[in-house]
Amino acid sequence: MADATKTEPRRRIAPAADICEDKGKVVLRLEMPGVEKNDLSIRIENDELLITAERREEAADGVYLIRERRRADYEKRYTLDDTIDRNRVDAVMKNGVLLLTLHIRESSKPKKIDIRMA
Amino acid sequence: MRVMRWKQRDPFNPLSDFEQLQNEINRLFETERYPTMSGLFDRVISPEIDVVENEDGFVVSCDLPGVEIGDIDVSIADNVLTLKGEKKEESHSPDSKVYRRESWSGSFQRTLALPKAVDTSAVGAVMRSGVLTINLPKREEVKPKQIAVKVQ
């Protein structure tokens, strides 16, 4: 991640995240405008899911008349529990939105036990 | 030129200054990501924009992650640039459990009064990885010209 040519450390903010669980998977939706697929790094180390992205937007050539947007890289850490299958993580990056699908292990899914009338 | 976002101040609410202070502190700590709303009757979201001026023109950029090109409408009428559209909410099946929702969705709109120098016929807009960039070139006659001065 460290770039020797950069002089000042860039600010890092947590991207806006939507998290939902649906049919045996947990879907993370992270909004990271200005991030391309190649600028993204997703790692799982033990119980930690680390998502970092560099916002590679060239500095504006000129004078700012209005400046409201935040210029920062993205970083977000999540702690995974044992129910998440570490080997089945799907990532899709589209229009500045990262969709991460984490699958829940089959063994962790609740089993329905039918009760029969005696 | 310095442009600041207009803040509505309620003269009948003695706590409005404190609320404003709270909002500003929240913004500082990035706990508040939801953009502000504007409009008298149709409440629309005002997404954050940057406007940069250089010798060739003006560049307006706006973060619109997850918005398709077809849902954005950029138009110019009487030197007023209107950028509007809809950021659609991600569809969920009814039995999915939503744990957290930080992103915004809904109709958005920003209007900017353009300076006379803008050549409205040559405006171009590009959407790339969730960032909308609008290029507003200046008219040729208002661009600064280098005049070489020869020393005799």
C-alpha cells in the first residue's frame, strides 16, 4: 500500500456500508466512489476482513470554487465469526460500489427437525 | 468567489445554534454521511460537489456511487446547470434481514448558475466508477491569451 512517491499520508475514511443477510449469505455493499477494481484490496486474516481502497483521482488542476467532497482513501475492518465460510467470498465492483458476498457455512445453518405425531 | 452551502436558521428555535454546532461536529467525525436536503416543496437530496476553475474552463464533479447513467440528467437552460436524477435503493427480498444501512437513496438535484464565460454548446459529462464529471469549457474569446512581447 505504501507508496514512496507520496509525501503526505492520505486520510482514510470508512465507506458508507449496507449490510444485509439473505438466504445463507451476508451481503456487504460498500460505496466507494472513484475507486476502480485495481485500486481495491480485500484480505481476510484470521478473523478479520480488511477492505482498503485507494482513490486514484488526479488532483484538480485549477482553483476550487466549491469544495464539498471528501478526498480520502477508504478503509474498513470487519470481524468475522466462525459461521462465515472464509473460502467463499465473492466480490463485484461496479459504478463505485463494492458488493461483497460472504457465504454462511452449511454446518452453521439451522436445521429444521420435523416433529411427528406419535 | 466563495460559495457556502445555505443553512436554514430557525429564529424561533433557541437551540438552532446548538443543533448546527452538533451537525458540524458530527460532520467532522464523519458520523453523518447523509447529504443535506433542499427545495421548498419537493424535498430533494443535494449531493456534494466540487467545482474547479482553470484556464480552459470549469469542472464539476459529484460522487454518485451505484447510480446508472440512465438515471442521471444533466441539462443547461439559461446559463443554469441542473444536475438531477435518482439514486435507487438496492432491492432486497422481503425475507432478508437488513443489519445496517448507511447509504442514501432517492431523488437528488443540484443547480448551479454558470458564469457567462461558459460555452454551453460544448459541455460534456462523463460517469466513471461512480463519479460524475462535467466539463464546462470557456469560450475561446474569454480564455487568457499569451502575447509575446519582443524586446527590441
